[in-house]
Amino acid sequence: MSRARLIFIIFFLTAVLIGTVHLRVSASRVFFRCRKAIVEQDNLRLQLGRKQLALEELLNPSIISEHIKKGADAPHEERPAGR
Amino acid sequence: MTTQRFIIAFHLLMVVVFGLLGWRLFYLQHCRADHYANEAYPALHAFTQEEPQRGRILDSGGVHGRVLAASNKIQTVYVDPGIMGHWDDVMQTAAALQEILGIDAMEFCDLVAQRRTHRFVKIKEGITEAEREAILAARLRPVGIQSEWRRYYPMGALTSHIVGFVGGSADIDEPDRVGLAGAEQQYEALLKGARGKYVFLVDKRRYPIGLDTQKSTPARDGSSIILTIDSTIQEFARSSLLKQIQAYQAESGVAIVMNPWNGAILALVSWPDFDPAAFSKTDADRLRNRAVADPFEPGSIFKPIVAAAALDRGLLQKTDRIFCENGYYEKYRIGEWAGHQFGYLTVKEILTESSNIGMAKIGQKMGQKALYDAVRLFGFGQPTGVDLPGEDAGILAPTRNWSSFTVTRIPYGHEISVTPMQIIRAFAILANGGSPVTPHIVRAVVDDAGNVTELSRKSNLAGRLIKQEVAEWIVREALTNVVKEGTGQEAALEKWQAWGKTGTANIATNGRYDTVNYTASFVGGAPADVPQVVTFVAIRKPNKALGKGYSGGRVAAPVFREIMEKTLTYLEKR
């Protein structure tokens, strides 16, 4: 076996090893980012749910009725005379 | 030569060394593989449990309808005092949390000092998104954020008795919260979902770098349910009922609005009600759904049912004139309400004037067996099957326990106990021409993928409990006349022809009826030709001393009118 061939084989094996490690690290990193994104997406979904619930509370027919009743009971403001 | 020997010896040594290493490798990788894999497993893996999101409860508007109950996560900040080594750490954390959450640093230090051995000390519940991000950015090692589901009831007390509430589960294999009342309890199996488990491969910092899909099972969120309840009609019913209860200083009240053609309940109010989010602080009496759990003596609202049964069996003709003993039936000790005195009355007049004696005589014409069978046929003495927990069957004694008076008492609603749900179901049967219906509050189920499955609840309109012409005559002639000329004139509607029956039932106290406590009720529907909705209203113990009246016609009929006016207008314009 010539020296050049030996160097090539060692170089090739080292490159494969480094490549494997790199791919492994990349896979882990991508997985971690993916999980983070899933958690973030869930979080955004929950924020949306919170806002929807707050809106539902505002649209509660009982509260609307109370507002209408209060509006009807309150004395009407005098309107400024039209020009 | 020596060198050659040395090389051979060296090679042999290497072979032996590598042989030993190979054997050791084989021993570790094959013979002891399971042992070391088990030892290493916890260090290489992390486990998390995922609580499922409990299904939502929506009103009749469907997927885009109003949300009556839904779960959402709240974030809780906690600290682990076990990993705070020195007081410097505590002070540093306290200062950071004071800035982010606004909590007092000294109080935080005291709290940590008191719970030095604890691994979880709750600091603040329900933090905002900005606070969460600030805590994460601060990278405080002893501080963590935990998420947990919380159940919200945006309609508050409005739909409390329908939706119910959830509470802590005693079963550790089940999700944290289980339904304890209302639809939450009845539909627990659909709503709860299934808990998930994730197994992650982790690096030395315990950051997840892979998912063990073989050993992981994702959580399955609960299905949502769509109710037949319309929040707007519910509000009409609740506000009208509550106004009258307050005006008459009454003890309690029930209002139910139902579609008579399929038994769908559009509104159900049982007052007193409660806030489902604070049920644990509520008096147990307020938690009782009186619409299904409280049987009462119905009084005169029971009369049309017995009259319809007698007409249906041919034991009575519409033209028959019954002598009403001029106000007092001495043999059976029965008087008329408010001291009225009637001579001969037809069935229609008996119902219009609400004659007790006339009904007692109809009962006698029927006899014990026919009366019992008819009442049973209309579903009394047995649960209606409504999909709400805690339904009472009411009380209908078997004929062997009847006294000689019973056959004259049941026809005007004494010696029998019924629930509001049983009464409205019976009137729905009259309204739809005699077909049985099953009252229900759930219309459809939405699975976690969003597929909507309508539940088949159609009434069997081909099978009738009584003849169609009898049911139609009772509604269109007799009960319409009650509203036009009889005791129910306060129930008359402007745009539609209403029909119905009033009831003013004595409440027995210590085994005797008194003259102070009554249940004022009205049940009926509109329009008379093709009834769109039937409504039941009962107000228990209106304050007679106010001098404003206490009868069904005076107290309950106006509530019926208000609910019907608003509901029919709403349904027309929707």
C-alpha cells in the first residue's frame, strides 16, 4: 500500500467521523429547535384561547343585558343644539 | 534473532490484550447489556406527562357558537430552594423576581427560609406573557415555570346548572380534573381525553435531543360537545325569572324552554344558581339543579294531561257535561280554588276555569288502573332520560298504595310528585300531536380532529302516546281558551296565540298543606297551530304577604309571556 493511499484512507475515515459527529449534533440541534417551536406554537395557541375566553366573557348575554339596562336607566344627556 | 523473538512476543501479547478487551467488550455489550442499559436509561432519558386539553362545551351556535366552558393553561412561577446554595443566590433571585413580578424581595426571602427543605415553592400563579418571557430571559436557575390547565366558564352563573363544573380527581391515572355536575359530569368520558407520555433522549445538560417514539404516546385532547342550549334564550329565561323571583321575594324558581318536536332544551334555568368557577365556596343548596332533582306536587298544571288521557281512551267526550257540585264535593272533601262555585262544565270549561271537582270526577270516570296507566304512559314516576345527572323519578305510588281519595286527587295534581322536566316533556307530547320525545341538552360532538357528529335525537313521530286529534284539541281548543278566557290571561302574547295551563299548588309542610306556601307555575307554548316552543315556569313560595298575588296566573304567567315574546321574536329574526 502506497503512503498516499494510506493518507487518503486515514483522511477519508477522519472526514466520515467528523461528518457523522456533525450530523448527529445538527440532528440534536434541529430536534431541540423543533421542540422549542412546538412549545412556542402551543403557547401562542393558548394566548389565543385566553383572548377568546376574555372576548366570550365580554359577549356574555347577561352582561350585555345589564349594560342595556344600565343604558336605559341612565338619564339621557342633552344633545347640543344642531346648527 | 532476539529482535524477531521480541516482535513475536509483542504480537502475541497484543493478541492476548486485544482478545481480553474483545472478551470484555462482548461481556459488557452482550452478557450485561440489559443491566447497563437499565442503569443508563434514567440518565439518558427524560419523561414528561402531558395532560390533555379538556373538550369545550359550546352553545347551539355550534363550532362557532358561544363558549360555555373551555380549558386553558395558566403559568405558575415556582422556586426550588433545594438548589439555592448560599444566601447570595436567594438575594439575587429575590431581586430579579421583585423586578419582574413585583413581589416583595423580603417576603420572598422569608418564604424561602421557611421552606428551605422544599423542592417546590409556588411564587405567583397566572403570570402574563411578558412576565414569562422576562423570567426566561433572566435565566434564573432555581426558578421554574409550570403550566397547568384551568377550566373557564365565560357565561358564569348563566348556564351553571347546565354546564356544571369540574373538580379534583381522586384517580391518579385519570386527568387532574373530572366533571362533578351538569354536562361536565354527564359527558365526562367524551370531554376528558387521555393523558400522554413523552420519553426524550437527553444530552448531559438534559436538553432533549431526540424522542423515543416507541415509548411515547401523545395526549389525546377531549372531544367538545355542542349543546342545544341557546345562550340568548337562556338569558331571556333567566332574566325574566329572576326579575319575578325578586319582585315576589320567592324562595326559588325554574324555567325551561323546549323544542316540542325533538325534545331539545333551548334554555334551562334553576335559581338559585352559582358561579361554576367558585363552586367550592358555594352553599350546597345552590348547586342543586331543581329542574331535574326537585319533585313537587304539580297542582293544576297536571289537569290537561289527565283530561287528554281520558279523552284518548274514550272515557270522556268533549261534549260531556260534568256536575261540579256548586263548589264543594263533600264526599271527597274537595273545594274549588279561590272559592269558585261551578255547576255543569264541559272538559274545555273545566280546564279553562281550572275546576278541581270537575277533574276529580274525570278521575273517577277513568278508574284507578286507567288513570295510573295514563299517568305512567306520559312518563311520570320514571326519569325522562334527560342527559343531566341527578335526575329524580318523581313519586307515583302504585295503585295498591292508593286510598279511595287518590283517584280524585291525582287528576288535579295532588298525591303525585313530578319534576319540572317531566311536566315540560308531557306538554311537549301534547304540543307535537302525541309523540314521545326525550329531553336532551347535547346536540353534537366534535372530536379532537374537528369532525362534527350530530347525535340522532329525532322523535318517533309515527308512534304516538295519544291520538293526534286529541292532543291537537287539548292544545288548540282547551288550553288556548285558558289563555283567552281562563286563568292564564296574563300569558297572552301580542303576535302569537299562546296556550297553556296555570298551577297554584299548595306546599305540604310537616304532612299538611298550609295557606301560606305555594308553588306558582305556568306551562304552555306558542303558536297554537304549530307550536314552536314550549315553556315551563315555576316559582316556589312567592311572598303572599306582599299582597301582589301568589297564583300561577299572577306570578308565573307573566314570566312565561316575557320569555315567549322574546324567544319567538328572536327565533323569527335569527
